[in-house]
Amino acid sequence: MATPPPHPRRVLVTGAAGFIGSAFLRQLLSAWPDVQAMTFDALTYAGHRENLEDLPGAERHTFRQGDVAEGEDVARAFADFAPEAVVHLAAETHVDRSILDPAPFLRTNVHGTQVLLDACRTAGLRLVLVSTDEVYGDRSDGVPATPTTALRPSNTYAATKAAGDLLALAAWRTHGQDVVITRCTNNYGPRQLPEKLIPLMSLRARAGEPLPIYGDGLQVRDWLHVDDHAAGLLAALARGEAGRVYHFAANRGRTNLEVVQAICAAAGADERLIEHVEDRPGHDRLYTLDDDATRRDLDWAPRRAFKAGIGETVAWYLENPAWCRAVAGEGLTTFLEANYRDRQAAERPS
Ligand code: NAD
Ligand code: TYD
């Protein structure tokens, strides 16, 4: 095994009971055998202990339930674990929910990020802030956003993520704080909550249920496998430069319709299940990132091809019904049923 680069030995990971956080934690524990990790997670409707089962190096991992927006929770975790660095993934992440109810997004994504920035400043720690291509808003002109492109978020989720990024950059500029920001395109892979496109469509396709595509389905997203994102985050943690923004992308846009057709093929479902429903308000047509500088400076590149990755991902959801049941609490099913019913009703001519 290659010698790992110099790296922090004690890493606190917020949001590691979620989709990307748990994939990152797995890589962190297996790539760096001398690392101790703490998951710090509030276990909202999106966070599940099941995502932390079968961790490699589980004996080097501890779990702490806590809220990033509560200074005392964060202070206690810092005092008990004494981290050397923090990777911050905890967030409210679903655009559709942010349109219906902005409050938790402001609390966690804005206030919570400032709480962590303050705690890291006091303790003199590096903070890697995990952000998104959505902060740039619609790139319908097809020009990939660079890390210095102006932020023009289109919805509350993206606006609160942009606010977190700006607070982190302000902390770097004002206090010389060691912050690194990463922005990534849409992720896919195992353990994504089935309110997001790929797991939701995989499960509905297998059940023979209608597949609700928002609007014309020609919106373009650039899907990156979650393990490629996790590898990029590890590189940013070890080698990222303070005050910089790093992009991670697959550089291959696909329409939502193409993605759902690929899911139907993988799940053995009939494409006639596809149903066009009312569009998401403010729906961005296209996201695209220029990640040349990251590839050069962090020596990072994606390894997973979408064609193989989507088949494996759909199979993972279909082969893990116990996981699907465990994460489908009332908070998820009530939202999904209402979202589908309202969009379908709005689309039907009266
Ligand atoms: P997720 O919704 O699957 O998980 C979020 C996790 O954060 C959950 O475990 C939840 O319990 C926890 N959390 C929420 N509020 C909290 C709080 N107040 N205190 C502590 N924990 C809290 O999200 P994800 O898709 O894994 O995204 C992780 C990060 O990556 C987010 O910051 C998101 O903005 C960013 N991101 C996601 C994508 C994507 O495609 N999913 C793409 C780019 C960036
Ligand atoms: P999603 O997985 O919610 O991620 P994000 O909004 O962060 O990109 O959605 C991906 C794309 O799929 C987005 O353009 C919205 C669309 N979509 C549908 O068409 N139908 C659905 O049921 C969902 C959940 C998403």
C-alpha cells in the first residue's frame, strides 16, 4: 500500500450519517490507517446510523449526536474528541424541501456553518466546507463555472449553501482562518436518501410505480460517483490550500430523462412509467463546473464511469430492502406522497 500523504490524525466529520458523509468516512478510515474519526450528526430525517454500519476501521470511529447550529453541542464534541481538522458536510440538502420551508436551511446551512467556523477559529483548526455547483445557479449558456464565477443561486438550498461559502471566505480573509471550500456536481451511489432522483426512481421503477419527471426532463446534471467525490475531499483535506475553492466534476452532462431511462434499463422497468409532472419552481436547466485547476493542483480525477456506476447503484437499492425500510421514516414518506400528489394534480388539465 502507498504511504498516505501527511494528514491530520483526528478528524471530526459533520453529517457523516448522511449519503456523502458516510462515503467520505469510509474512505478516510481506510485510506489513513492511523486516523481517528468522529461523526458529528444531528440524525435529522436524512441521517441514519445504518449508514455507519460495517465501517472499515470501525474501532477508530466514534459517533456523537449533535447539532451544528448549537454552539454547546459543538464545543462539547471539540472538548471530548480534540479534533485536528473538521470536514463539514452536515446540511439540509433537498431543494424541493427548501422551497416549501426555508427555516431549517437557514439554521443549519448558514448559522450552523458560522458556529463551526467560530469553533475552528478558537481551536486553530482547518475546516473543509463541502459545497455545491448549485451556488452558481443556472449555467444555461453552457459556460462552465470557475471558482471565481459570481454566485447566483436560484433556490433557498443553493442560497443558503452560498451564504455558508461566503462566511467561510470572510473568515479566511478577516481572521486568516484555514478554510478550504469544495464545490461538486450531483452525486450518485449507495446510501442516498430515496427523495433524490436516482434512488427514488430506482425504487419506483422496480415497484412499477409512475416515475415523476419535473417539467420536460431536459434539465442537465453532471453526475459524479460519490466515491470519486470522497476521494477529492480527502485530497482537499490533506493538500488543499487555505482560502481556495476546489471543483469536482465528471464533465459529462446528461438530461434527467436520459438518467431515468438508464434507471429503467437497469431495473428492468418499462419506460412508459415515465410521467411528466409539474416543474420545480425556479428549476435550473444546467449545471457545469470547470475543474481543471483541481485536477492539476490536487492530482484528482474521477475513476468511475457513469454507465457502469448507474447499473451498480440501481442494483444496490434493489438489493438492500432492509436499508430502504430503515431510512423511510414518516418524515420521508409523508413528504414524498404530498410532493407527488401536488405536482401530478397541478399538471393535470382541469
Ligand atoms: P444528506 O441529506 O444525505 O445528509 C445530510 C446529513 O447532515 C444527515 O446525516 C443529517 O442528519 C445531517 N444534518 C442535517 N442538519 C444537521 C445539523 N443541524 N447538525 C448536524 N447534522 C445535521 O446530504 P448529502 O447529499 O450527503 O450532502 C452532504 C453535503 O454535500 C451537503 O453539505 C451538500 O450540500 C453537499 N453536496 C451534496 C451533493 C449531492 O449531490 N448530494 C452535491 C454537492 C454537494
Ligand atoms: P435531485 O436529486 O433532487 O438533486 P438536485 O435538485 O440537488 O439537483 O434532482 C436531480 C434532478 O432531477 C433535478 O433537475 C430535479 C429532477 N427531479 C425530477 O425530475 N423528479 C423527481 O422526482 C426528483 C426528486 C428530481
